[in-house]
Amino acid sequence: MMETRISNSSVGGLDEIDQKILEALRQDGRTPFAQIAEQLSVSPGMIRMRYNRLVEMGFLKVVAITNPLRMGYEAMAMIGIRTDGKKMLEVAEKIAEFDEVVYLIVTSGRFDILVEVFCRNHADLLRFITEKLYSIEGVRESESFLQLKIVKEVYF
């Protein structure tokens, strides 16, 4: 249950009301504004205004999260990629354009790029790696990690 005490403390430009709105929506993105307003002892209009401001300022994005397995994607993998150093960002931009790519980060350490891909099956994953990934100039090598089971998945 959410605490209803309101103060003037601020984190990242957000006051406590903003933070509590975000927390309520993080727990259930469909929580009605009236319910959040009641929990915080403020008006639904205030929640609506703050919600719209949070969206406009980029603190909040509302999306539908689908289950890839139920959508027919049976081969999910994280792929670590090593690149030619001078081409790393160019390679990342090109890889990001592929439909199979759902997450891509440039990293430090063993790999220059980590990418998460969803493919229909193992044959599609193999095609992605051999025909798409390795067609990009600057990709030196990759290591694939097939996802066997998702134990925890959090959207912050």
C-alpha cells in the first residue's frame, strides 16, 4: 500500500507526488487517476496534469508489453559483438535497424556491443547471425547466449 504523506523533497526534478504517481503506474499501468488521487489525497485533475507533464518530459512512456513466446518468437538470444574500434558506433547504428533487434547497448569490457534479438526459431537466428550481422562491415566476432528461461523481468 502506498504512503500518503506528501513532502517537498525532490529527486531528478520530481517531487514526491510525481514519484508516487510513477510508482503506482509502475505497479499497474492501468491504475485509474482517481484511485491514485485518492491514495495521495489530491484531485484526479492534478494527477492527470502531472501524468501528462511526466509523459511530455520523457519521465514516463506508456507501452504494451507483449510476451514474445506467445507471439511466436521461440529463439531469443543475447549476442555479444566485438567490432573494429573506429567503427563501433556505426556498427551499432546498423545493427539497431534490424527488425529482430529489441535491445542494443554499447558497452565497455569484453564486448563492444550487446544486443538482444527475438527470432521465430533457431533457423531464423542462424540466418540473422550469418546473413545480417556478419554482413556489416566492422563486425569482427560475436558470441551468442540463448535464453533458456526468463527468471526476472523488470520494467523500470
